[in-house]
Amino acid sequence: MNSRWPAEGPARGHAPRGLYLITPEEPDTARLLARIAPLLAEGVTWLQYRHKGPDAALRLEQARALQALCAPAGVPLIINDDVELAATVGAAGVHLGEDDGDLVAARARLGAAAILGASCYDELARARRAVAAGASYVAFGAFFATRSKVTTRRASPALLAEAAGLGVPRVAIGGITPDNTPALAAAGADLVAVIGGVFDAADPVAAVRAYVRGFAG
């Protein structure tokens, strides 16, 4: 699909497509693993560990446990915001927001095969700069209202099409549901990033399957 996707390493030489699942804030590590484990075999493309709490020991414990869970399942684990944590646990990569660190430094720390993501919100120019700095993929959003975080910027499906020439996977985030996934995929989203749409669902396994079906066309 694109020339910038790594030929080796966690991506295994092919561009990703589908569900990019993000972990909920869960202080109990055993419960976190119990919530995630049944989902990995249902078509999750990537898993991102996201925990904004101040407890560094807990984040390390959970990241290590998730890496041990993801590795045999063949699902790359990406760490939100923390390059050193990603390096320590041997994660596949890191995702950085606009205030979370430098992509060039992250690439130098994690290596050529690492998956580096950048939040680009509603800005194509920011996405261009991110790719030039070494990003493996770019994330746009929020596309719809979301309860996961406060958002003041909204992206449009047209932005996904405009970003096609960047040569990296495009991730849509923010209020993504199984119902709006097919339209975003048709507009150019290679992945949809989801937290509540899965973990707040009555049946998370069924929710994962529904998101995956959104890319079937």
C-alpha cells in the first residue's frame, strides 16, 4: 500500500488495516488482562496501552504484562506517550501527541523497525511534518463526539483522502462506532482507533467483530 511501511520488524512487511484497540484506564492489572485477552484473537490489528495515571510502577507492570500477552498473539503493542516505557518492555512502538515528545528522538531510541504514531488532529500540515520526522502512521480526529477525552478539534472524512499521498497508514479516532466505520474506511482510514466502543459495549467480543466487519468491503 505504501512505501514507508517497514519491510521488517513488528509490521511484518504489510500495511495494517482494521481495528486499533486502545486500553481503558484500569488500575487492576489482572482485570485489565482479563478484559483484553479474549479480544486479541478476534481481529485486533494493534493494541495501544494508554494509562494517564501518575503511578509509573503500575504502568511498567501493565505494559510488561500486555507485551507478554500480545507477543504470542501476533498483535503489536504500542505505548501511548512514553518512549522509554516502550523501549523497556520491548513494545512494537509508541504513539506521540503534540506535547509528548520528538519523533526523531523516538525513532533513534526505538530503531528503524519501530511503529511510530503521531496525533495530527485536523491538520494535514502537521501530518506532513510528522511523516518527514519519521512517523510510521498518522492519526486524525476527533471525527465524532467522544467521551474518552476532551476534544476541541474535529477532522472530516475528506482529510483522510487528502492524506493519501503521505504514504503511511491513516488512523481515524474519536467517536468511532461499528456503524460509521465503513464510511471512514471508504474515505481512506486504514485503521479506526477505539476505546469505549469496545470496552463500554455489553459484549466486547461482538463489538470487535463488528468493527472488523466494517473493513470487509
